[in-house]
Amino acid sequence: MVVLSPNYASSSWCLDELSKIFYCMEARNRILRVSYDVDPSHARKQMGTFAEAFDRHEENFQEDSAKVRHWRALLTKLGNLAGWASKDRQESGDA
């Protein structure tokens, strides 16, 4: 399960973990995407906070641009997967 949030792409650690998740689970077709307060199309198209994060990654990883391209491709795949979105759901409150 991958929980996609507005700041997900700003973490190179999360993007590296996403790469491992796809490597291990894609062949089994068992990746579940949960979008938390973000439209999955923003990940797929690298818009909004995802675009800002990748601007920074391109600066920080100039010597390893293949890694950034790989992360972009993974987020495109992730955005295309069926999943659950919490954007319009009410958070559970005190009972």
C-alpha cells in the first residue's frame, strides 16, 4: 500500500521506497494506492506540489538525472493505478 500525500514527492526516501515497492509487487499486481488529500492526477502528471518537488530533485540530483526520470515514471504509474481517495472523506472524530 502506498499512501500518496501532497508532500510525498518531496521525499527522496519515499521515492526510493516506491521504487522498491514497484519492483517487489508490480508483477503480482498488488499495489494499492491511497490518495490522502491529493488528486492522483497530480502525481501522474507531476503537477502542483509534485512539480515543485521535482524541480528541487532535478537541482539536487543533477549527476543522477536517470534516478529522477525513474521516479517520475513511477509516479505516473502510481497515479494510473486504481486506488482509494480520502480527499472528500470526513476524518473520524471523537466518538
